[in-house]
Amino acid sequence: MDVTPPAYTRRPVLHVDGAARPVEVLKGSTATVRIETSYPAIDVTEEGSETVSLAVADHLALRTLALGRSTALRIGADLVLAFDVVPDRAPDVELTLPREDRTVTVRPGPFDVKAAARDDLGLTSLSLLYTLAHGRGEGMTFRSGRVGVEGPPVSGLAAEVSTRLDPASLGLGPGDTLVIWAEATDGNGVDGPSRTASSVRLLRWDEELAKIEMKSSAPNIRPLDGPLSQREILARTVRLLGEGLPRKRLHDRSLELAAEQGKLRDAFGFFLRAEQGDAVELDMETRE
């Protein structure tokens, strides 16, 4: 028996001698079964179909199967060939930089954006994309596009892309939110191509927050990049659990979130003491 994978995979023909176990094949493959017998005809039955009588010439009969689903072929009264048809998996893609969402109160400068992708058979594209949300409420508008990256076309089982992105070049202004993510596609020519999107990262320019911080008489206990709010910590935890990261990376990212939780607890405790009037006043001129 010969199993020919789909043309887009560029994989060689698989030769199978006998089939005591189910033969695992990629969806869209074609199996050519060679039946040697001394009978003038042989009955074959594919699972879910009617029996077909094949004519035998020079002790040989051929049966071709287009494998779009798992199936089995009964040959004669006793022989059964089983096929376990597996789909082409969609690519795995991760936005590796920036690592977290960010809220700023002044114009943000350029920053690095990186993404990585893998596929079981081969990638055909890996792109960085964005959506810029401007305004609030019913007057909010959106503009989407692709972030330009340098380098050769994406191919192979793994790829990485990177660029240095200037939010100002995309038109980010006060009150706007920039959403960034990565998308990868494979070469699936049977029922694809398959497209996978990474989790998103948000960059918010919160002008209202800047005004609040300027007017507040309480100590500024919220640095530019943290601590995060409890809601954002929970949101990032849920997103982290859904990313399917390797155990080591999941462990490291979990420790980072735990550290953010500690910052929030400390900041909130200091805020309560400040509101109650018993916090230690900080002298910003001294090193301590």
C-alpha cells in the first residue's frame, strides 16, 4: 500500500507493508491499496459505503481511497485496513514582546515588538498587526493595519519577526488605545490555510489619569508601569493560563504576576495609611 500526502506538504510517498495497526495519515492524503489474489474478482467495502467488486488482472487489483476522515477498508472476508486520519494542526504563535499591557500618562516612546511561531508542516506567514482605538463611547473610531517588518519571507517549521515600533507613527494620541498582536498562517491546501492569532497587548495613553495624578495631594504610589490593578492582574492570569506556554515559561510568568500582586498589596497598604494620616512622610531629597 502507498500513501501519498497532500501536495502542499512536499512529503514523500509512504510505503506500508501490511497493516496490523491503524495507519496514521494526514488529512487529504490518498491511499493506493494493491491487492494480490488468484480470484478473478475481490469484494472491498469502505466503512460507510456499499461493497464494490474489483476486477483482478494478472493477480492484481487496485483500490484508491481519498482520505478526508478516519475510515477502514475491508478486503474480502477477513482483511481490514484501518486509517487514522489526522488534521494539519494550526500554527502556534506568541507575541514575545511586549510582555505585558501598559498604561502611560505621557507620550510613549518607541519600543520593541517581537513574535515567534511554529508549525508541524511549515509556515507561510508571520505578521504583526495593530488596531488603534481613538475616542470614547459612541464616538470611538478604529483603524487597523499591519506593522512593517524587515527580513526574508517566512517559511520552515519555525520563524521569528521583530521591529521597533513608534506609536506616534501610527497616530497614537492622548486617550487612545493601541492593540498589538501577531498572526501566523500555514500552507494547508486541503481545508486551510489555517490562521492563528496570538494574545494581544494593550498600550493606553490615559490623559485623564495624568490629570488625576497632577491634581492629587496624596503621594504618587502608582509608578508608570505599575503596580497593576487587581482587575488587570486577574485578566493577565486568565490570559496566561490560556496561552499554553511550556512549564518553565509558565512558572516564570506566574512569579512575575505574583510580584505584581505583592506590589499592589504594598501600595494599597501605603495608600490606606496615607488616607488615615499615619504614613511616614517621604523626603525625596534624601537617598533613603
